[in-house]
Amino acid sequence: MKYVIILICASIGILIADVIIRECYANQKILLSRLSAQQISKHIYSYAISAEQKDFSCQGKEVFTKKGAYRADFSKKANMRYSELNKLIAPNGELSGNFLDFAMHNYPSIRRKDIPTVISGYIAEVERNKKHMHDQILQEHPFITVDQFQEFRKRESGDSVGVYVIYNQSKDKYYVGQAKRLLFRVNQHFTGHGNGDVYADYVYGDDFLVQMLPLSSSEFSDIDEMERVMIKKYNAYTEGYNKTGGNK
């Protein structure tokens, strides 16, 4: 009995020591610039999993299978989100300058356990900046009627690269696409050479509006990202004409 008590006390002591060591490690002050991208990536992955779980929950979708494993569709979405965030925070295997600047300005003294807070704070900052950028370009390029678009197309001698939005007012549905020649591509949708569903509704008599967003007048450097953002903004994939969420 004496030896059993000794073993129990020793085990408890080891557990307590382990807790203390972990707590000391978590509270250790660090410099983010000295951490590798690999060390940060595991925290980015945890954020991606948590964020995707919230999205699935809001949509009433299951995250786990009956056996307790992640569903295939959840894993795919979470990995895609992780890949995008990893490119944002740690592109090419190194922490981005913007991320480090944000951390130094907003969290001058951080501990290891603060890393998830820094990551979520940076992502929130990027999202706020994107929203401002989106709002600005949308104000500068409002929706116009199809007739106004045709008049504008006839007056213009050139064309531009960008993203376009076609809105069916009658059905409250959107279609978002990208083009190297915006005017030419938008016109195709109303002449039977674009999206078949859009054209069918147009011929049927539905009322449409058009929005053209030149890449050059935006702060986007990637037209694929610009298209994905607009598809998500207008729910063009989940509730509109788009068959995908955009190019990756």
C-alpha cells in the first residue's frame, strides 16, 4: 500500500510539473520574426478548421461523420481555406512583411499563447481592408441597365480586363464572371454566346442589370481572387447562376 501511494504521488507530481512547464512555455515572450513559417502554419490550420466549422454550423451542415472523422467536403473546404490563409501570412515559406508589421504595431509584446490571437487579428484586419476596397470600387462602377450597357459599348473604342456582374432583377439572381475583354464578354451573354441560363431568362423577358469592374481601377492584383470575392458577395454560386465558387 505504501508503494502504491508513493507511485500515485509521483504520478501526480509529474502531471503537475508537466502543467507548469507547459504554462511557462505558453507564457514565454517571443519575437514573431524569429519563428519559422512552419511554426506559424499549425496555428493557421487551427484557425482554418475553427472558421470552417462556424461556416458549416451556420449552414446547418454536418462536420463529422458517424465515426467521428471529418466529412470529406468539410476537409476539402478547410484545406482550401488553410491554403489561402497560409499564402496570405506565410507565402513562399516565410512570414509576410505585412503580417510582421501588423504584429509589431498591434502586439509589441506577445507570448507564445498569443499567436492565435495575432493571426485572427491580422485576418480580421485584412478582411476590413478588403471590404473597404470592395465598397469603393462598387460605388465607382454602379449597375446599369442592358440598354445603357449597349449604348456605352457602342461609344467605347477600347475594352478592359476585369470582372462583370449580371443581375436578374426579376428572379433576384446573380452571375459573376471575368474577362480579358469586358464589353465583348458581357455582350455575349445577351446574344446567346454566354451563360445559357442567363440568356434564356433574358429572352423570356426578365429585367437585367450589368456591373463592370475593371481590374485596373481596383486594388486587386489577381483577377481570380477578384472574381471569387464578387461571387461570394452576391451569393452567385449558392443562389445564383454560377456553377462554381470561382477559379483557384
